[in-house]
Amino acid sequence: MSFQISLINVLIMLAYAVPGFIIGKMGKANASHLSTASALLVYGCSPCLVVSSLLSIEFSTETLIKMGLFAAAVLVLQVAFILLLWLFFRRRYDDAKYRLLCIAPVLGNVGFFGLPVVKALMPNSPEVACYAAIYAIVMNLIMFTVGVYCLTRDRRFMTPKAAFFNPTMLGFVIGLPLMILGAARYIPEPVMGGIGLMSSMSAPLCMMILGVRLATVSLKRLFMRPFVYLACLGKLVVFPLFCFAAICFLPLDTSFKMSLVILSGTPCASLIFNLSEMYKADPELAANCVLLSTMICFTTLPLLTFLF
């Protein structure tokens, strides 16, 4: 049953990209304008996604402890896997594509893509929305520090400012006190509805942006670069199995373990392409990793449910 639910929801997510692809092929959407749409997604929808996720659950000491444990687990597993990849590729680290391969298998589309999937898989476990938000926060902390360092080899980016001044952290800073205070009961319904609506826009908007981007790339170049498949294998298969092996024997509940593994198996994060483009670290390869991993995740993400 979990396999079917996961497959249906992943296919729905992929279907959101179809209008963007068609509009892009028709010439009605210009890829040069995608940065504006991406900014709306990251700076508008992303904080609302985190706030909405935190407000969706009742606060308790047990919930706060689980959030802390989940954040610690995500941080340790992601840093450990990046370190393993660095040790494997360090002799070729002067080549940008190898530096990209150190982060692409770890950093995923957990908020916009993963959240709807885990919520559908575990509808009776509201804490999974909070887990997805926590995962996104920790991932962004790593992305803007270790991730940028891997792309640039410049330690100046390893700063607290880079780690904590980002949209998901803003959503956390706003949402956590509101969750602790139980503010969801007192916030007017139109306001809650507006936050929820902005949150719900995240997945369709993200996928339509990817659809427009897909319409601009050469399918031959997309499918013929071996490095793209290597990154996709790491992101969709190796990293989630690494996470499962690390936590399967721990005394944690199923929603905790399943959320961590499923979110770890989501496609490469689109922000990897943005950072690669910004720092001239093989942006074409980064874009292809994001697009191809998103296109083929319907064959891998549902299979991860068989682990539970």
C-alpha cells in the first residue's frame, strides 16, 4: 500500500512539471525569467512552508525532543556522507564536476518535493510535516556553508551568517515560538489559510519551474553524460540506503525512520544548480543532475517504502 501511495504522489509531483514544459516549448515562458520565479519560491513560499509545518502539530516536550533528535540525525548523516565522498574524490578535487559530486547526492528537494510524499504516506502522523521542515532547515545550513565550500574551495563561506541567514531559517525562527505558544488556535482563520495556501503553492511552482528549465535543455546532453547518472545513483539510492543502515537498529518510531529515509531519497535540490551557476562549478552538469534525478525518482522513491 505504501508503495502505491508513494508512486501516485511522486507521479502527481512530476505531472506538475508538464505545464511548465509545454509552456516553455511554446515559447510563452522565457528561461531567463526563471530566477524571478525561483526567488518567489525560495523567499516567499519556503518560509511559509516551514511555518505551516510547525503550526500543524501540537507542541509537547516529546515533540521538541524528537525534533532535536531528527535535526541531529540529519546533520550527522549528511556531513558524514559528504566527508566519505570527499575522501573518495579528493585526488580529483580540482575538477568542478567532482566537487559537485560531493554534494549533489546529499542535498535534496525535501521541502517542495518530499513533504507532500511523507504526508501522504503517513497521514495519521502529523509530526512528519515538522520532520520535513527540520530536514530542510538543516540541509540549507549545510548547503550554504559546506556546500558552497565544496563548489568554491573558499573557507570564507564557512560562516554563521551564511548558515543561519536564509529563508528556511527565517520560517523556523517565526514558526517555532508560535508552535510552542500554541498560536495556531488564536491566529485568525484567513491568516492561517493564507499561510497554508502559500505553503501549498510550493510544490506546483517548483515543478513548473523545472518543467520550463527542461524545455530549454538538450535531451541528448541530459541523458548522455555519465556523471549525471553517477550523481542520481548516489542521491536516489546510495544515500537513502546509507541513512537507513545508520538508523535501522536504533529505538526510534517508524514515522521518524521513514521520514528520514524517504526525504533522503528525494531528487537533487534545485538550489545546487543555482549555486553552481553562481560559482561557475559546471552549472550544466548541476542542472542535468536536478532534472534527471527528478524525472527518474518515480522508479526509486516508492521502492524505499519496502524498507519499512
